[in-house]
Amino acid sequence: MDWYIAGLILVGVILFLMGMRMPVAFAFLAANMVGALVFIGGDVAMMQLVANATTSVTTFTLVPVPLFLLMGELFFHTGIALRVFDAIDKILGRIPGRLSYLTVGGGTLFAALSGSSIANIAMLGSTLLPEMTRRRYASVLSMGSIIATGGLAIMIPPSTLGVLLGSIAQIDIGRLLIAGIIPGLLLALAYVLVIAVTIWRNPDAAPRYDIDVPSGAEKFRLFMTNILPMGGVIFMVVGFIILGIATPSEAAAFGVLGVVILALAFRALTWASIRKSVQGTVRVTGMVFLIIVGASAFSQMLALSGASSGLIGWATSLQVSPLWILIGMLLIVLVLGMLMESVSIIMLVVPIFFPLGASLGFDAVWLAILFLLMLEIGLATPPFGMGLFVLVGVAPKGTTLSQVVRASLPFITVAFAVAALLIAEPMLVTFLPGLMD
């Protein structure tokens, strides 16, 4: 069987089942069963599929997934997140557009503790959007900043999606998480620039209003008691990995411990918050692990069928620059982001594109960060960008999808600019992971 026919069979089965609204993980498992029967055959095929599935999830590198999820759940359900946002809000004082800057600042901090873009967008939308709407902020400053900043959780560690991508692509999880720091901060800085330019061009986009501004001493107290401890937790996760003090799994455990200690110090740790956090963690972890089973087996089916080697041979024989092949891969991820949710895209493209990228000499961590950035942009891209629907769901009544799309366009534009910068200067991605060598 020709390699492209084998690939079309496997991918076609997945797309057909997803079109029939079958859950993503089960669609991949079904495609793997078809592939095993076609390319291996008999009872041996099913036994090999089960063996491969077991191996894919019984690995120590996946330990950070439930721990990062638990850290984010505790951060949210104990109310620590709201304390941090309230402190940043008061420290910003009378800065024009302070609620938009609060969105970027607080959202970036929450991204470094939650690991979930959907949770980030939902929290920012439910807590800040009603107030910005009441203050008559322009939609680009309210909805646009929320959907853009919410997506930062894909990039800034601990990124649950990053751990999933790294596990499927067999990339060192610690290096991948650390590599997202500089690109994530560049995105946050670009979003701040969009807000500043918007207010400079149109001061009425963020109407001024009187607020009670705390004294310098009170601002210092708020910073020391609410924001600095969060920085300590982030350092326990990210700093320990960079310094080589802890592995990603150990750093994730330290992060959970840090949030628990803070919750106890704030007297916010209750049985109700623990129960909700554990339930949310178990639910999402089960989904992620089932997805990894399906994606890992799919990668092996592609290799066994010859689809992977055939695609690599075809692409490397083309008389074009590897840069154009890279751009083509990124555009495919972006287009899929307009139609599918991020996990499905990772499962579909990683087993195909990463072997191709390796054959072209691309750094795997660099390529993974570019993929994550495309997925982040896809969250805010119509027609099916997941972030769009989440924000519409938590926005004040009457908010339409088209309003959210128009508001996000300036932020999407600067995100593409950051992507171009990362392609032109790979050191922005590889510098921090290089410190771990």
C-alpha cells in the first residue's frame, strides 16, 4: 500500500469519527484499532495495541500533569487567585486602562500557576469583563485583552498542553517548559503595547474614573503579602527546574506544596476547596492520559504503515527551503486551530510533523514552542476557536461572537509578529533550555 493511501486511511477514519461527534480520544483509539488490523492483522494486532497503550502512560515523565493541574485547581478554588488580582488592581492605581493592564499582568501570573488556557479565559472573563463593560471600556481593551492573555497558559510554564505535546513528541519536558518563558513574556509585553497604543490613539477607549488609591506603604504591604508569595511558588516550579534542583515532576510537587502552604497561611484551605480541586484534577487527568494512549498508538501506526517515512522522504526531496516547509507546517496547525480544539490538533499533527522536522534539522523544543504559539492563536481564531466560545459564554448577556473576534484581531496580529521573531531568532527559545545543559 502506498504511504499516502495508508496515511489517508488513518487520518480519514479519525476525521470521520470526530465529524460524527465521537470524543477525540475514542476516535483515535478506533483509528488505531483499524490500523492495527490492516497493517498487523489478527489477535496479535490487538495485543500489540494494548501493550503499546500501557507503555505510553506508565512513564515517570507524565507525573507533572496531575500535579500541575492540582496546583491550578487549588490556586483557583481557595480564592488565592482573586487575592492576587485585587492586590495588583490596587497597586496600579489611576493608570489609564488599568483594568486592561490588570488583565495582562494578573492573567500572566495566573497562567504561570494554572497551566490551562480555558480556565484562564473563563476566570478573567467572569471576574474582569463585567467591570470593564460597566466602565465602558472599548471591546479591544476588554474582550481582546482577556482572550489574548488567557491563551498565555499554553506557553508559560507549567503548560498542561506543553506537557502533553512533549510527552507525545518525546521531548524533554523540563526543557520544553522552560523554553516557553521568554516567548510567553514577549507575548505579554506585546499585548501591553497593544493596550498602550490603543489608549494613546483613543483615550476614550478606557474612560477615567475616580478610585481610592492606597498609600505607598499600603501598596508595599499588598505586594509583599499577596504578590511576592506567588512569585515564590512560581520560582519553586520554574526556578528549581532551571537551576537543576528538581526534575519537572519534583518541581510540580513543590508547586502544589507551595500553594497549599499559602492557602493555609491565608486560612483559605477548606475541605470543600480540596474536594473540588481533587475532583477537577482527576477528571482532566483521566482525559489527558486517555488522549496520550490514543496519540502514542497513532504515532506507531503511522510508522508501521510507512506513512511517516513516506512523508519525510517526499518532503525532503522537494527543491524548497526548509523554512518554507516549516511555514507550511505552522499554517496547517493554524488552519486546524480554526476548526478543532488544541488537544485534537496535537494528537493529529505531532506524530506526523515532528519526525519531519527532525529530518530537516529543526530543534524539537523550538518547533514545539512554535506549534504551541500557533495553537494559542487558534484559540482566538474563528470559526471554532475554543477561547472565543468560552469568553462569549462568560461575557455579559448580549455579547456576540463577531464582537469578540473583532476585539481579538490586534492581539492576533502582534502574536504573529512574535512568531516571526521566534523563527528569525531561535535563541529566544533555546537560550534558557541551554542553561540546563
